[in-house]
Amino acid sequence: MVKPLLPGSTIGIVGGGQLGRMMAISAKEMGFKVGVLDPVNGCPAAQVADWHIEGAYDDTFALEELARRTEVITYEFENVSVEALNAILPMSFIPQGTDLLAITQDRLLEKSFLETNNIVIAPYATIVSPTDIQDAIDGIGYPCVLKTTRGGYDGKGQYVLKSRADLAPAMDLLREGTCVLEAWIPFEKEISIMVAGNGQGEYTTFPVVENIHRNNILHETIAPAAVASEVIEEAERIARVIAEAVSLSGVLGVEMFLTKAGGLYVNELAPRPHNSGHFSIEACAMSQFDAHIRGICGWPLEPNVRLLSNAVMVNVLGEQLLESYHLIEKKPAWQFHFYGKKEAKKGRKMGHITILTEDIPKTLEEIRQTNIWD
């Protein structure tokens, strides 16, 4: 049994975005020092960290410096270089390892991993050249989704095919390399669950939530999801199977489609805290960021994280930022989180708001009536 990392130790975070920022805040509350590696001066995580190394995520020299100055290293997003992290493994402690990172960076590897562990996913085909597409569509049918195998997030790197007319514009994706063609799952709800592990055989799951997307970007998360108890049990089982298969340290997000018949299809894995888990900061006995820090530091975990209050989380994008500031005076019960990003761009996540509630439909209507998210 590895001894838990004690307060006063230093945690290194690769990536300086909002997830790194909220990881750092949790780590500081638990008594740790925090260093961040990110190429951007004044990035969100650096604003709350003890120190900041300005360097690229694949800069081996910068990563070596991070390793020298820390007792443990974590990452806040999955586009970190696996090769660069592998290069510093002999001189650092990376509890999450790099296998999970490699799996979640490549959609084909991810699908193979899920199939190996008997997790249900959408039917798919590997597309290497344009000539592969028609054969794949003959087997999968319309509608379907063409996705790049690497680098996609918030709907980037994918194209929905509804008919032959969509084939030509979809070809642009193939110029980026091998793609995956997936069957379109006629889902009733998109749900997700966060699971955490501490590398010592202890795992904990968070409440199952419903996610509402707009333009492929998460708009709202509703906690808990209004789904049958057997759906919750199956989602928890799936999350634990995945966590055990990788001996999980830290937090992992599992996104799923729920069909009308009650079937669950795993859509995507995120090997770190996830946007749909932000509600947990106010609404749970432990936040996903607390669980992540506890997990990578080998601290014990409760088997299930309790939901203290129903909640709705709504994202604030660049085009909504200024208007959302006006709500601070009007909505004293709302919890505002702004990430400190220097530039507000359309579609860029600038913050989120969490609303604890006893009446979810009423709260959803209250959000709608602000007219900010129309």
C-alpha cells in the first residue's frame, strides 16, 4: 500500500485552463503547493498556482523541470503529448499513467478498449480513404457521423451525414487522417457520470447527470438525471468497469447516450475532470476536483459521492460573458465561476453558473427567461 501524499507536497499540472485552475484550487484547500506548465502567460490555472513554467505541453525540458519541482504530476486535458510524458516517467510520478491518455486520444483505440471490456458502443467502421465510406454506409446506414480519430472536442473534427449529399463536404475530414464512421444513435437523453479512483483499488462514482448540448458544446447539466433507477445502476456499473480496467487514479468522465428503450451506449471518455461534473463543487459532499486530487495523491475515497442538492449548471461562453455579469446583482442565490481567460471568443468557455434548486423545471425556465442563452 502506497502511503498517501501529505499536505505541503507539490502537485504539477500539465495544462493551464479552467480544469487546471479548479484542480489547483482544490489542491490548495487541501494544503498542497501547485505548479503549472502551460505556454500561455497568465493562463487561468497560473493565476491561482504557486508557480508557472511557460512551455509547450510536448516540451521535454519544461516537463523535466516540472518533474524536478513536484512530487506528483497530473494533466487537465487529453491533448498532452504521450511521448513527452513517457520521456519523463523515470524521473516523475504520474499516477494516471499514459495508457489511459493514449486510449482517449485515439477514437479507434478507445472503441477497441471499450469493446474489450464488453461496453456497448455505437456500430462503427474505420475509414482510411474515401472509397471506404460507401461500403461502411451500406452496413451502418444513414444518418451516421464521420469523426477524426484524434483531436476532436466540442463537436470539432466531426460531420453528420444524413444523405449522399453530405458525402462531399465530409471529405475534408479525411485530409486530417484516418476517421471513424459511427452509426447515429437515436438517443432520448445524453447522460454522463464521473468516476474517481485512488490507484489502490478504491473507486467512487458521482451522481448521474443529464447534459444538454447546443452546437455540440455543453450548454446545461441537470443533476440528477431524471432516469430510471436501473439506468443509474447500469451507468455506475459501466463507470466502475472502465475505472477498474485502467486501475484509475484521479477522475474520469464517461459520456453516454440513453435510448428510449433504456439502452446505454458509451460515446466518449475523458481522462480528467469534465465540464458536466462542475455542479459537484456546490451540490455534492465532495467535488470532482477534490476527488481528482485525493485520487492522484492516494487518499481514501468514499464508495459513492452524495448529492446534497439538486442543481443545474449552465456554461457561460464568450458571446454570453458580458451579459452574464449583469446577473450577479440580480441572482444572489446563483453561484458564479469565471475562469480569468484574457479573451472572450464565441463558443469559448469563459465560466459557468451553478444553481442549487428544489425545482429543476422552474430553474431551467428561470435560466431561459434571462434571454442570455437564446
